[in-house]
Amino acid sequence: MDNKKKNRIDPAEESPDLYIAKLGYFGAALATIGDGIAAVAAGMAVQQLEKTSREENRAQTDLIKQVEQMQKQIDQLTYKLDKLDRKSR
């Protein structure tokens, strides 16, 4: 039982340099974990922006198709109106 107590190192007995080195190591580990989390978050943001961009492109393509279809309908109606106008003269 006395051996266990003797093998333990009391933090108050550690040298300041060793304590500072351990704190530095712990800080570096936390920073690395933080960088990893930041990288994952950035990747998720890129994926979301790509998805949003694709959806906007699809919506814009759909709108262009609708406008083109409407233009065709307008052209057809204009042609029919011109035809009716000619007949009425």
C-alpha cells in the first residue's frame, strides 16, 4: 500500500517546466480538436451551399422554360389576333 502512495506524483511537487509542458500539450490537443470541428463545419457549409446553388439553378431553369412557353403562347395569340383582324377588314 505504501508503494502506491510513493509512486504517485503530487502536482505540487512537479517542476514548473513539466507542468507548463503538460499544459501546452493539453492546449495543443484542444486546438487540434477545435480545428477538426471547424474543418467539419466548413465542409458541411460547402455542401449546403452547393445544394442551394443546384436548387437555385433548377428553379432558374424552370422559370426560363416557363417564360419561353409563355412567349410561345403570346406569339400564337398575336398571330391569331392578326388573322382575325385581317378577316374583319
